[in-house]
Amino acid sequence: MTEPSYPGAQPFLPPEDRGEILTAVDRILQSGQFTQGEHLRHFEADAAKMAGVSHAIAVNSGGAALELALEALDVEDCDVVVPTQTFVASANSVVRAGGRPVFADLRLDDLALTLATISAALTPNTKAVMLVHMFGLMSSEIPAIRTLCRERGLALIEDAAHAHGATIDGMPAGSLGLAGCFSYYATKILTTGEGGIVTTNDEEFAERVRSIRDHGRKGDSPLFCYPGNNYRLPEIPAIIGRVQQRRLAEILGHRRRIAKVYREMLGGAPDIKIVDPAPHEGHAYWRYVVLLSNRVDRAAVQKMLLERARARVTWMYEPLCHQQPYYAERSQYAARLPVAESVVGRLINLPTHMGVDEDGARLIACTLCTVVGELTGTA
């Protein structure tokens, strides 16, 4: 199911932010510096600070960030462990970088990879593990996964598309492995409209990503030492990113308050399982995840919540990656992943964006309990 575009989910851009952006855009139009200027440098510096790293390289999409990170790592003819419950860009980036995604299962607690599911997917040819922070949740298994990667000599790549500002044990998303890859798509926690960021503490790796981003250029020279392409982010999206980055603490505080409402009202409700593992304070809550029992008609829940609470609930990502046509039609990607397969048809996610206040979240939670009760005959 594709993500809907509707007023409540619009990017958070208060009037003063829009005014600042428009003023800066006018200056750009007058200057003619449409790309690779001061706004890009400031945006990258702000993103590096968010992730607690020394390098952030802005690119034109989150998918490009993943692809460039894997290409800079050189995964050609190598295997990369990827969760099947993620947007297809995670897997596609491996293929486009010349590697083979090996799909792994997840656990119910946080819809994330575990030490066990990663270990089951490892092959003699594995070079990297892609850890996806689905819905902005930070798995309690991350420390153990980092240790496994370090001991096995595997690169850890974070798909942090949902996890701007998320942390675990004081460590920010984007700083946990070789590289973090953030999406700044229009529906993400922070947005530039279209855009992405690669974060890293590895200077040599950062230079490779910068080179690939700019057609394979060597530094600022006229020499091109690699067959790269143009993945650059222009100045106008970078302006939006700069303004958005300043709002991150405010946006995360709001999302965590909304999540607390859902957690307190839905935890333990019949035929509803929340996916909100402790500790809660590090999660970014891009969406709030709920699993319905097999007795509940998910499409009916969606329709009734829209009618009664004006709440647009969605689900993602379905089909799972290994069930998408490109992968399902090729035997080398075959996998049986029972937990993910049992979850995907029961998953809904509730809105946490700035257009939903705490009273609105209470209405959504109360209405969800009511309609689930009606649909199961327990109301």
C-alpha cells in the first residue's frame, strides 16, 4: 500500500520557517548558485551533528544514499543481509550496487532483525548487514548485532530512513556502523522534498561516497577516477533541510508524546498488539505500529477510523521484499520467513505527525478499540 498524501501529514513548516525558506530561495535565484553552495554545506554539517559523526554527504534520495554507501563499500558479487520487512529500496540498493540481498526474518517485539535471524542468513560470501530502523524503532539487539559484525568483519549499514534523531544507549542512529543512510522524502520525519544523507566516521569511505556522488571526481580536481554519476542535492532542498533540522527536537518530542497516548490506551487491548518496546525514549516514532489479530478485518478498520475519527491509517510494506515480483521470480532470492509473513497482513500504523495532537491521538485510540470490538463481536 503506497503512502497517502493528505493535509494532516504535510511536512511541518510553520509560517516563520516558510518565510525564511522563501527569502533564501530568492537570494539563490539572484545569485545563480543553484547547487553545491553554502546551504548544502550547512545542511550536511547539521545532519552530521544529528547523527554524531564527522561526515555527512547529501544526495538526491534515501535510495541513492543506500546505493552509494554499498557501492563505496564495494559489495559487487557479495551478499548483504537485508530484512524483508522494509521498503523495496533497501533491497534494490544492494542489487544496483552489484550485490545480492539475502532476506532475513524479524521478531515481533520491534519488527527488526535479531542476532539469530542475521546468523541464519549469513553465507561465506556475506560482506555487510543492513539494519533497518523500521518506523523509527531502535532494537534492543543493536549492541549484540554490532558485536557480531565486528567479530565477523562485516560492515554494518543502517537504513535510518525512519529514524532521524533516534538513539540507543546514547548513540544516535547513523553512528552505529560504517554508514547510516537517511531519507528526506516528503513523508519522513524531516524532509527536503526528495533527498538523502550518508553519515559516517570513516574519512576514506566518506571521500569515496563524495566521489561517486559527483561522477567519480577526485576531490576538486578535473580528474574522474571512477564511473560515478550525478547524485547531488541542489541548494533549494538543502535550505529546507537546514530549517527542518532545527525543528528536530520539537518534532521528536511531539511524536513521543503521541506514542505515549497510544501506548497507554492500546497496550493490552483485546485483539490489538502494540509494537513499542522499552526503553521508549530513544524511538523516533515515524509511525505508531499496531498488529491486529487475525479476527480483525484490516480494511474495515481503515474505513471506520477514517469515517469516525478522520484518521487515515496505513500499512507498509506489502508485499514483503522477498515476495515482490523481481525477487519472487528469481530463485536466488527465495526465502521462507514465517514471522514477517505472519505479521505483514495484520499491521497498521497510526499517525504521529504534527497534525495530530494528544486529544486527536486519544480519539484515534478510543475509536480503534471500539471498531475492533465491533468487528470481532466483543464490543
